[in-house]
Amino acid sequence: MNRYVITAAAVSILVLTACGSNKDASKANFKTAVQAYLDTKPGACVPLPDKEMPFQIEKNGGFFRDRLTRADALVEAGLLVRHDAEVPNLPGSTRMVPGFEYNLTDDGKKQLVKAAGGNIANWDGFCAGKYKVVEVVNFTDPADAFGTKLSQVNYKYKVEDPAAWAKSPKVLAAFTQLAKDMKDDASDKAILVSTNEGWMHERLFKAKGG
């Protein structure tokens, strides 16, 4: 083998070594894996105050005072519209009391995403912006568990280009998760799984049959 071929091969090995592998436990690879998961989410979302539209709440809130607060915050944000109405004092009751009926505004219809509310019942929700990983702060040394290699990652993120309603003080006060998402130093953690395709967020791994 001539000297040129040997030199070229050596350079190629050095380049590959410097670039590393997507299977390495590194902040860069973990940032990519977390971002791949966040890219599947519709943004920072808040759930509708009810599973169906339109919905009704009695004027003083009754047993649903928190729901009234959230609904009125979304009215102020321009996503819902409110009208006076006579409503049952309890679900299924025939006794009517003063209340409000809520429906979507035109802007609300545009920003509503099916099953994006983030609650157990998968109600629809309003979503704003997109999640972006700012940095991976640290991670645990990969360890074997149940036949897979896992690492827990702590990272910081932000919501890019959020709609104006997501910055409303009333909306932020009514929806604690959104308030967390909109902080300048928002942070979260994730469990990543080592696969033959590189590192993957555990939820993406499970969604693909892992």
C-alpha cells in the first residue's frame, strides 16, 4: 500500500473519531434526542375547561370555581366568548341557576388542537409556539435496566414564538404548567434509551414499540 493511501486512511479514522457516534453518551447527542421528542408536541398547551364545546358554568363557580377562573382567563385572551345563560346547578340537575355559556371565538378555533390538553382525559387544548432545547445541563452515567441502557437527562428549554395569549398574566395565573413553560429558566428532565439508531426519548421509544 502506498504512503498516500495510508495517510488518507489515517485522516479518515481521525475525522470519524473526532465526530463521534450518535450512540455516545454526550450532551450533543442527548440534546438532539430530547429535541426530537419535543418536535412531536404541538407546543405549550392549555386544556379547554370542559371536554365539549359549548360548555356552561354557574356564575359563582359552584363546585367548579377553578374551571370558571380558567374559562374567564381564556375569554380575556380572546380564545373563548362568554354569554349569560341559565345553567343546571349540578350536572344532570333540573334546577337552573344564573350562569355563563362559553364558546370558541374565530381565533380560538384556529389555535385549538385536538387532544392536546395534556390531561388524563385528553381534552382538546390551545397551543402556542414550539419547544426548543436550550442546553443539556447534566446527565447520569448510562446504566443497564431491564435489558436496555438508560440515562436521565436534565435540560433547559424555552417556548419559541409563542402567541400573545400565552403571555397573558391571567392565563399564566390560571394554568400553572404554561407558567412554568414560559419562564426564562424553564427546565425539565427526561429518560433516554440507547438504541441501534442512537439515543431516543423513552416516550418515543415506547411509541415505536420499545
